[in-house]
Amino acid sequence: MKRCVKLFVLVFGVIGLLASPAFADGSLQLGKTGGTPVTVSMEKLMKMPATEFYTSTPWTSGVQKFRGVDFKLLLDTYDITAQTVRISALNDYSVMVPASVLRTDGAILAYHLNDGEMSIREKGPFWLVFPFDRDVRFQTDTYWAYSVWQVKAIDGQN
């Protein structure tokens, strides 16, 4: 009986991921405080000026190349002016990040890892990444908690 329940939960969990808009077409939900969220496609994000850097992470082996949209540009482009931003993942993990951290500490919304798109298994389609090797203050539990992978939504909060 327990085995059936586990299988049921697993199957419907996978179906839920497959039905997710972020999975289906590599899109992202962006919302400003009190505004209607907009869906932004991977293609549109990739047309924005890109930032790339090399860094190691606690979740990968060795130095990796990340490419994506600088968070300052992303927040400015979509008029997200809130003091705090909620970053949400496909598995419904979310974290509140001070917008000032996203704007000034080199954070990017990565869509490429080592020049390739990231599958969900590889923490994609989007991953909030900091240049961890650039500053020891980024190598802390706080910044690691901010580094959400499988990002599905970014919302301004009051």
C-alpha cells in the first residue's frame, strides 16, 4: 500500500512539473507589486543584453560558465521597483531577497550553463547565480539560500 502511494505521488509530481508553464516552453512569470504578472519567454530573455562569468558553486564540480540577464537590467526592464523580491522555484521553494542585493551584487538570472541551456535536471531552465568566487561574502549560507534554481517566478513584494 505504501509503495502504491509513493508511486502515485511521484507520477503526479512529474505530471505537475511537465504541465508547468516554465517547463513547457522555458518561460518565466514576472510581477511587480500590485501588478498583473507577465510571462516572459526564454527567447525574449535571450534577446536582452547578456552577462556571463565563471564561478564555482556548492552544487557543481569546479568552475562553471554562467550566462544570463543581469538582475538590475531585468528588474528595471520589467519595472519591478519593490524593496524585496520573491524568487520562486518549480518545486514551490521560494526566498525573499532584498532588491538591493540583486541589483548591486552581480546576480544574474542564468539561462546557460557552459554554453548550453539548462534542463530541469541541471537546475534550469533558470538559475539565480552570484559570482561566488568574486567575493567571500557571497560564499555564505545567506547567498546560497538566495541562489534559487529551476526559477519559475520573480515577484516584487512590499
